[in-house]
Amino acid sequence: MAPPPVTIKVTREELEERRRVILERLGISIETLRHRASYESLSGDEWEAIDELREIGFLLDDVTGDF
């Protein structure tokens, strides 16, 4: 029998900090990342970062952009 699912709770501040860390690691602003994504001129790390930023945006219910 499988163990019951685990709920992970994070605060808004933790999610915002994670977003900041991702962008800092890439060394670019979210606006620059959005611009580069619109031209599909991203590295593998940047594509992975976008996936995570989209998840964070969803959890934050952020309607300012797609990530």
C-alpha cells in the first residue's frame, strides 16, 4: 500500500524568494528572460528556469505574466 500523499506548505515570501534566486542564478531580469523566450533564444538552463517560474507564478496566482 502506498503512503498517503504529503502536502508541502510554502509561504508567499518563500515563493518570491525562490523566484529571485532563480533569476539571480541566471544573471538576468524577468523582463529579459521573457523577451528572450519570445524569440526562443534560450539555453537549456533558461528553459528549465521558465518551467519552475511558471509553477511559482501559478502558486502565487500571479496574473502579471506567464512566468
